[in-house]
Amino acid sequence: MSKMRIAGRQRLSGAVKVQGAKNSALPILAAAVLTKGESVIYNCPALSDVEASLQILRWLGCRAERSGNTVLVSCDGIDRFDIPDALMRKTRSSIVFLGAVLAARGRAKLSFPGGCEIGLRPIDIHLRALKKLGAVIKERHGFLDCRAPHGLVGAEIALPFPSVGATEDIMLAACTASGTTTVINAAREPEISDLADYLNNCGAKIYGAGEGVIVIDGVESLGCCEHAVIPDRIVAATLISCAAITGSEITLQGVIHSHLGAVVSAFEDAGCVFSSHENELRVSAPQRLQAMKIVRTMPYPGFPTDAQAPLLAASTVADGTTVFIENIFENRYRHTAELVRMGAEIKTEGKFAVVEGVSRLYGASVEAGDLRGAAALIAAGLSAEGTTEVGGVRYLERGYEDFELVLTSLGADIKKL
Ligand code: UD1
């Protein structure tokens, strides 16, 4: 099992390019199932979660080849509608294949994704929406068998919560359905707009992605296109956190500022100063951060749940008390017990975490329990006195491409063991 060893208290400096967004790449690769011809996906990060999607595509009979950060995908040869349990379990987000395979093949058989490290993660909203589009779904022994005996037909779907995955599943199922689908209370995350851009460039007619109401006019079929995945706003937020916790000044390249509004605002509350130029964002952190008072995670454009753990790590050394309210997932404070081993003062209760800032953290051997928690522990290790070893690197590699190399290029002393 790999670990990261970090010698803390090094200042970071310099510029680094932010990788492509995992949460865009995954639904875009699933969307390729609906297309004819060969799509070229640029800026596709090399991550274990993305590799799992490529394996699913190959299993289904598609061609999926990576060369650096470019992926060529052609689904003309698709000849299956089932996804085995072992592949489904590799990444929870494989559930977006449900809508895509159902629309492409008229049937999708895959295992129920079940819970994961950060919570139960039910898929009831996905299933209810697909049923509205005409899917007949049987759930048996942990498997879902979905058919569209009369084809998928557009419908009006009001979501009880703006679920990112459900909005994507509906877009995928609806873009070649007959008639018009309207999604009310749709998720507005930038990754939804990126998926819509890919599908629209392939010939879909999706309007309003990025807003609360999305309208999808079904088309006969989709072609292919070249598409560049948007930059990863959560990786950007994590790097900002690494700069903030070490009192550093760094520049992020290739970011979209508007995607980082709530993140920048939280770090400004902590005393960081930002300046931007075209697609660069420079963050300059004070000697000591100030407490941020209250941070609430919310659906976009609110503060992202995925950036909660890295921000919380930074708040452990801020001057004063910060209260976190995690409104999206029920089990997202696993990193706090490990941060406490490093000297942080944190109390959690349900969706609340109260962080009393300490003057410094101390190196320790800690274990990550999920993807963003792993990033938080690395950020903490960068600021800690002495050496920190972070176990559970496999979680980190689900979402951060060569993270130790990125940090080393900024001057950190970090090695993968
Ligand atoms: C996506 C992101 C994940 C991010 C999350 C919230 C991907 C691959 N993953 O996950 O990184 O943390 O959005 O921004 O894009 N829910 C239900 N029933 C459902 C679906 C969701 O109750 O059918 C609940 C979930 O348990 C959770 C909340 O809704 O409490 C948000 O989930 P959702 O927006 O669907 O997140 P994901 O798409 O799974």
C-alpha cells in the first residue's frame, strides 16, 4: 500500500496548470456510448476513476484509447448492455452509464452501486426520473435491469434535490428520446454544462444546462466531436488550500474563475488575497489565516462539498473558530479524526464540525478514508512541524493526477513511498 511522506513547513511558490475535471470526464465518457464515430476528448485526467470508465467502455464493445491526456473513443462497435459488478464497483459514478446504455441499447443491466466512503448515496432520484421517461426497472439481488419496451419518451421531471448524477443520467437518457424532456430543479454544476457542451457538439439539443431548468429536445442520433474537458475546480480549491495552509503565494493556470466563486470567497474570508488574469489565478496567503466563522456546503453555486475537507484542513491552523455545516453527504468528516492526531482541535456532531484553530500541526502517521479526505491530510502535512505519512493514497489517485509531482513542482518536500 502506497503512502505519501511529507516533510512539512515548506513554503510553496511558482505556477502550476490545473488538471482536467474528473467529474466532467466521467459523464462525458459515458455519453460517448450514445454517439457514432470517433470522439476526441482532450484534457482527460489520468486517474483510476477515469480508467474504470474506459474499462467499462471497452467491456461494452467500444474502443477507448488514451495517449497522454487525450482519449479517443468510438462506440460504433457497442454490443453489450450489461456491466459486471466488478467494474461497477470501481467507481461510484459508473451509475451515469445507466441512462446512456439504456438510451443506446434499449436495455441496461448493471449492479446497484450501493454506498461508499462518504455516505449511503442512494439512486432513487435517478430511477424515478428514468421511469418517467418510460423505463421499466427491475431491482433484484443487487442488480438493476432497465428496459425501455416502447422507447424512451420525453417527460417533465421535477427533482426533489438538484442531484448532479441524476441530472446527468436524465440528460443522457433524454437526448435521443422522442419528444421533449424538461428537468426542473436540475443541478447547475459546471460539469453539467460541460456534458451538455459535449452532447450538443455531437448533435444533441440541450438548452439551459447550468441553470435550474434544462430542456432537452430529443434527436434521432448523435455524431461525434472533439471536446476539451473543463479544468477541475476541486483540484484548484485543493491547491489554494495547500497555499493557504503554508502561507504561500502560488499561481494556478488554466482555471475558469467563475467556477471558483464560493471557494475564492471562503479563502478571502480567511485572509487570502486573489488576483486573476485571463485563465490564471494567483493566491497569496497571510502568515496566519483567520477563522472563516461559518462554511456551509451547498449545491453549486454554493460552496462545494468536495472542497470542504481541504478547506477544513486549512482552518485547523487559522486564528479563531470555524464552524462547518456539511449539507450534502452524511459521512464527510472522516478526515477530522486524523487531523486531530496531528494536533488539530475539532469536534464533530452530525453535519457540524467545529474547528478551533491551533498555532501549528505536528507530523503524524495518518490514514485517508476517502478521496477529498486524502487531499486534506496532504495539505495538513505540508504545514505540519516534522514528517507526516499519509496512507490510503489509492483514494487520492481517484481524483488527483500525479499530485505529489504537482506539489513538488511548487517546492513541497513530498514523496510517494
Ligand atoms: C457528484 C460528484 C461528487 C460531488 C457531488 C455533490 C461526480 C462523479 N461526483 O456526485 O464529487 O460530491 O456530485 O456535488 O460528479 N441523492 C439521493 N438520491 C439520488 C441521488 C442523490 O438521495 O438518487 C443524494 C445523495 O445521497 C447526496 C445528494 O443527493 O446526499 C447529492 O448527491 P448528487 O448530487 O447526486 O451527487 P453525485 O452525483 O453522486
